[in-house]
Amino acid sequence: MTDTVIDRFLRYVVIDTQSDPKSPTQPSTEKQKNLGRLLVEELLAIGLSDAHLDEHGYVYATLPSNTDKQVPVICFCSHMDTAPDFTGTNVKPQLVRSYAGGDIVLPGDPQQVIRVAEHPELKNQIGNDIITTDGTTLLGADDKAGIAEIMTAAQFLVANPDIKHGAIRLLFTADEEIGRGVDKVDLKKLGAAFAYTMDGETAGHVEDETFSADGVEIAIAGVAIHPGFAKDRMENAIKIAGEIVARLPKDMAPETTEGREGFVHPTGLSGSMEKAALSFIVRDFTDEGLAAKEAMLEEIVKDVMTTYPGSTYSFEVKEQYRNMKVVLDRHPEIVDNALEAVRRAGMEPVRGSIRGGTDGSRLSFMGLPCPNIFAGGHAFHSPLEWVSRQDMERAVKTIVELAKVWEERA
């Protein structure tokens, strides 16, 4: 098991699976299916005979029950795509064996340095084997670490039939990073009572709470006229958009908030003198906080627009996902069993919240309660991404122990 999880991980990360938010297709990029096809081959090889890749880019497989008990069907889920924030093409993983401490300079771009001061979890990794990139790409631990862990745990359970467990479904999704990860999941085919995403960070952490999230699209229609004759007539849509951004509260941004504080974050600005478009994401742990931030944003827009009487705007809110804690609190045994599995895997469990969301956020509201379990990766979506072999091994053990806990408590 020790070598298998890292071998799998190194095999998966070199496959480019970056998703594309501009693509209308599902999956958004065909290259995600390259990893999907490999996973199906490997699942079939270890004996999961129903493993298949569907037309939407999802991989499904079943590890059959080997107990006489009536155990609820568990699903373990991870996503195959990597984020569009930073390139995932031509990944060159680097293995730092027996990490001795200190900053890690990445060889492909020495300007990229994983600094202990910025990544304090490195202090807990002395003597461990750290996998990084060469500094020119992201690594893909988000979420190929989770995939490698689920695959390794499945192989371990198949090879050790004396470990009793109920039926276990495996689900590997596409396009999670662009918010479409479960758009086409067939829950009836999946047939699970609940699920766990292996998509968290620090070892030992189990997360049962996420942000509630919306997107906001603002369109500005200004007054265009030749600049030579613009006096008291032109209303430049680009400048209007700029004023809106300038008025955002500085203490309500991703870079100035932490813990349970939400934010309003501009993610796109484009336009011309005549028309401009602004994109925002809004995040909060409560629906009330989310609504208040959206109302504040629209008040800013209205106030700015009063000084441009010839211009108009539209303000559209699009729901993205909601805090999964609302659902999970109705099923406390799902999280309780995960915490017990972490203990049995030799760690002190930490129950926490995610300043973000996972496939589990939406799955929970689709009728499949789904907390998040650590996968061990850090600094996601950047060339400083890293993961340790030992933390991935701990995740594998947690999956195995979780299967055992559900069988014992059935």
C-alpha cells in the first residue's frame, strides 16, 4: 500500500485534465476522459467488473459487499479535473525524499519557493516524502491525491476479503473546478445512501460545512459618443465598472478575510465605452449573510449609477451551491463515523469548515449527504501545490477504516 498510492498519484498527475469554464460541453474538455479511461482499466484490473466511463466523463464502479449485514451503501468521490487558474500541461512532479525542513525551491522556476512561513503544515512533515511540481505548473493533488487514495483503498479491500464491508460505490467526476462537477451524475445508478468526497487538505480533517455560494453578473450600458464631442454627454461604461469595483469594502475581500468571514470577489471585468460586464462570486456560511452581501453590492451599483443618468444596468444572481451542514446535521452518524475512522487511522480528528465548496456541497442538496475528508494536498490551484506520501497513506487507511466502521455499526 505504501508504494501503490504514490505510484498511482505520479501516474495520474502527468495526465493533463484541466477543465475549461468557457466550454459548453460536458465534460468541458475531452482530455479529462484520458484519465477516466485509465481509471476504468485499473478498476477492471483489480476486479471491479462494472467499472465504466459514461458519455459525460464520469467513472462509476462498485466494490461489492462481502458481509451478511445490511450495511448502507457508501460512495467515495473525487474529481478528475484540475483548475483553470494555472496550467496543468506537462506536469513534472518532484519527489523530495525525507524532507529535512526549510523552504523548498522548485527547480523549473527558482522564483517559486514553498516557504515554511507561508506553509506552516510543512513543520509537521519532517522526515516525510514531499511531492511538488517543478514550479511551472500546478501539481494536481486537487484532486488526483483523492483519486489515488480511493483507488489504493479499493485495491487493498479487494486483496483483503477478511475485512468486512458493505457495498462501496466509486465515483470520479469531471469539471468540479468550474462548478459543474455533479451536473450529470446519475444518482439512481449510483445507488448510494450517502457519500464522502476525498478532497480536503490537512491530514485528520473532516469537513461538514462549506460556504454558501452565488455568482453575480452585472451588465452596464453606458452612453457612447465620439470623444471629440463628449463633453457632458459621454458615460463611459468602463469607468462606471471601475467605480463599482473601487467602492467594494476592503475588509470584505478574499485577501482580507479568514475563518467564518465571507467575501465579495470580482472575478471578471470586460467592456468598451458603450458596454461593460462585471462578474463576482459572493460567499458566506449563512444564506442570510449571502443575501446581505448581495444587497450591499447592488446598493453600490445603484449609488454609482445615480451619477450616470443616461446609463442603465442589470444585476443577475445565480445560485452556485449551499452550505452542506444544513443537510449533514440531519444525519450526524455520517460525520461521526468519519471522525472515528480518522481516530482508528492513528490521527486526532479535526472537524472543520471549508472556505469554498466541493462536489459534496451540491450532492448533499441533491439527496446524497456528503461531507469532505482530507486528501493531504496543500496550496491548491498554484505552482506551489504539494502533498506528502505519508498523508496520502493516512487517507487510504482512513477510507479502509471507514468501510469497517460502517459494517461494524450496521
